[in-house]
Amino acid sequence: MTKSTRLKRAYVETYGCQMNISDGELMEGILANDGFEIVEAPEDADVVLVNTCAIREHAENRVLGRVAQLNGLKRERPDLVIGVTGCMAQRMGETLFERAPYVDLVMGPDGYRGLPDALENLEGYRSDRGSNSRIRGPQLAILDLSLGENYQGLEQRRTEGPTAWIPIQRGCNHRCTFCIVPYVRGPEKNRNPLEILNEVRDLTSRGVTEVTLLGQTVNSYTSMDLSFPNLLSEVARVEGIRRVRFTSPHPNDVTPELVEVMATEPAVCEHLHLPAQSGNNRTLKRMLRRYSVEVLLEKVELVRAEIPEIALSTDIIVAFPGETDEEFRDTLELMRTVRFDEAFTYKYSAREGTPATRLPADEFIPMPEAQVRLEELIEVSRGIQAEINAREIGRIDEVLIERVGRYPGQILGRTRRNKVVAFDGDSERIGCYTHVGLERTTGATFAGKETSQPELVGQS
């Protein structure tokens, strides 16, 4: 098959976490380097890749619904290639072809380097049968996990803007009983720190001033005798970097060394995501989280003692199998004690292949009861967030302008403490820093007014 017959237009649609977003940019970069045009809508594409999350059943059902919609395009254009990539693809494997027979390609997170070859194989089969053939081609499943694949030497196709995600770690060694990630992304693999620092320097040359370091347990990173606190410090000192964030850390690796770097490096933002998951020790033990509530509270105290302005966010799961109402109340008490600025809340979702699914059947919480617990947790969390943000009215914060707002003439920015602020301004100033007075809050976000302080230019 000649190069001229290759599929040339690709669309990548991503669901899930920041790592998935970064993986979507990686796939776009791989395809663009192979000569594909990256388009903005599936209707314009020869190849549609749905990049997926497997953390919760709801996310997978959403993807199945989406690929069913895309099959409508395939009926109009039988040569359209539909691929499902990412964590859900790795978890479901070839059973995806049974659930969605119109899918042509299933590819796990370690297969992206071979994406152009896989698409070429699919097109070759169809070309042999004529461009208008309605005969279904082979359905390729590329699911091998590779201990060595960290995508060295491959470039992401990043969206324009002043911020960038930088994956420094893939996979996870923790094996929490509720989590599918170690089974779909494999064990922890850490990137070479020299490659990471070169990537940061390259990004600054393109006008990026804020980076977020990504990993499943990002603060467990170690490579070439460089620990995560060391790497964080090195990144924070790269010329042109104004802000550094990281996610998602594990509480066990929130060490005095890490907190010292956060407190002393000016570029490291005053925000820490600290996934608690539960406020009850028995539940934490059954989750295999490897810390107690008391240890978690010690971590909170350590961070707040060194960084009084720190904003804390968390993840919480309710209705884990066997969780009693009293144990759920312990989680509410943890929320009231710590007073997180933001909480991402979920009811337990069984993931086939994880240890938690093997717990006794009578311990699984009925969905109606789980939903009641979730709604109560959300009410408590939002109430705390609203109280915290209400007390911040009147603050003047440095804001990085990131994008246009919902209304004409409005722009959105984010403070160092990860608070979103909407205010009047010109979209041409995206990428610049300014100061904004916080005037109102909806409970979760702020409305503000730019102050008369001189603008801090982040990029021209």
C-alpha cells in the first residue's frame, strides 16, 4: 500500500482524568508526526479515537453510548475507523467488540507508539477490498502492558495556552482494593528527570508559564537517585516557569522534604490535592490505603503549619463494601475537621478484576442507600466550600488568565490556590498574569474585578 492511500484526518475525544487528557495530546502528537491532520469534529475525520477512563462504571457506560452515536457516522461512511483507547479499552479488551461491534480498534495505554501502524493495517485490509467495501475488516486489539514504555522521544500535540500537563509517571504500585489503575496501566514507571526538565524548558520557549506534573501517585516518583521533592524543586527553578502544580499525590508520600520544597520554592503553588478516600480506619484498611485517619490528620497539620495559606482538596468514596452508617459518619466528621476547600465525591463503583469485588456479596451497599450517602456528603462538602470561599471575599489574588468565560467580554483565570475567578477582560490577554479582587462567590467559583495594580505579564 502506498503512503498516498493512508487515512489522513483524525479526531481524538477524551474522557476522564488529567492523565487521559495528556494521553490524548500524546496520540494527537504521534498521529500528526505521521502525517495526519488533527480535526476538531468527528464528522470531519477518517479516524475517530475515543480515549477512555475505567475508574467508574458510569464513565464506561458513557463511552459505550458515545461510540453507539458514532456508529451513525459509520453507517454513512463505512470506511470510518472507530477506535477505543485508554483504560477502558485495556480493562474490557476484546469484549468491547462484543458490546460495540462497530468498533475497529481497541488499544490500551501502552500501545500508542504503534497507533499509526495499527491504522495502516486496518486501512490495508479495506483497500484490498475496494474503497467502497462494506465488508467488516479485522478488529485489532492491542493490549500488551510494557514495563519499559514511557513514550520517550515522542511529542505531545499540546493545546494553545499558558498551561501544560507533564506526565512524569505512569502506572501504580499501591494496589488499593477499589482501584483498577494498576491493572490497566501496569506498575509504576518513572520518566527520566533530564527528559522532563528538557520538556519544561521547551514549553517555556512556547510561552507556557505554568506546568502540572502528573502521576498516579506522583509524589512517589524517583528516578536516577532523584526524589519527587528534588524534581519539583528543579522544575520550579526552570527559567520562565511562574507556577508549578502536581497531581495526584498519595498521603503516605507527603513528607517533610516535600512540604519544605512547597513552602520555599516561590513557583510551587499553595494548593495540595490530598485524596483521603474515607474517614474511617476500618474502611481505609479494607481499601488498602496504608494510612490511618490519624496519620492523614498529621499530614494536614504538617502542611498547614508550613504553608498557612494552603488550599486543600480531596477525593472521597462512600458506600465501600461493608461500610456501616457509623463509619460513613466518620467520613463526614473528617470533612468537618479538615475543611477541604474542594472535594471530588463518588459512590463506590465495582470494577471487575479489583480485589474489592471479591468481598462478600452481602457487604455491597444497595444503590439507593449509596446515593443517599453521596448526596449527604456532597451537601456537607459544598457547605464547607461555600463557607471557606465566602470568607475570602475581599482578597486580592494573582490570577493567570486561562480562557474566555461563559459570557461575552468575560475571561477566566485561576489563583495560585486553584480558585477559579471570572472577571471582565480581553481574551487577547490569555496567558497574562494580573491581580483580581474577589467580589462574589457562587460557592465553588468567584466573580471579581481586576485591580489597578500593574499587570504581571506572563507572555506577550
